[in-house]
Amino acid sequence: MLGEMAAGKRFLNLFCYTGVATVQAALGSGSAGGAVESVSVDLSNTYLQWARDNFALNRLDPGRHRVVRDDCPRWLESARAEFDLIFMDPPTFSNSKKMEDTLDIQRDHGRLVRLAMARLAPGGTLVFSNNQRRFTLDADLVDHY
């Protein structure tokens, strides 16, 4: 799905883990081609190295497909770039020592979505996913977006 959606677009992958979603977006699907550029953000050095390895294995140009080590909410607060397609698949919970606070997706998803939407270009798409079994989308997000 991301490969089809990303053709010719600027792609942002938040909580990118091993970068597989970025690889798919960058390679595209069929003859349409993929994302023209991407940024993949994660806090884990290990995951980011795996992402770099996956990019290299798929011959993605590191000049066009960047990897950034940062806390996603903090990065979103300081970022100025716009993206046509954003994929965000945060963990259900994280209390990494590298973070300023804990992340609880039920509690924090509204803020995360709003921060991501501020980086979305007009006409762009945010794909939000999570794995919490009892997740309930914030009603304000439904009303606003």
C-alpha cells in the first residue's frame, strides 16, 4: 500500500524501526516508481543501523533517503520540512532512557497525530497505525481531521 501511495512523494517514516516501510515506499510498486525522498526517524541506534543496512541492500540513495536518530515527538516539534505521505506506527508503550518522558499510545496519540499533521503538505496523507488491542481514537482527531 505504501509503495503505491508513495510514487513521486516526499515520505516520512516515524518510529521507523528497521526501515522496511521506507524501503517499500522508496521502491514503489510496479512502474510508478517510489518516493522521491524520505526521512526515517527512530530513537534506537540498533534499529537505525538495520534501516541503513536495508537501504543499502535495496540500493537506496542515502542522499535522498535519510535516517535520523531522535525522539519522534521532539523531532516533529523542531522539523520544518513538509511531507506528502507520513507513516506513523508508534509502539504501544515505551520508557526508553533516551526519551524525556514515557510514551503511552492511548494517552499520547492525539499529540503525535497533531504534530505529524503539522508536517503534512496540503493534500497529503497520514497513515497512522498501532497495535494496542483496546485502542480508541481521540474524538477530537476525528472531528478535526
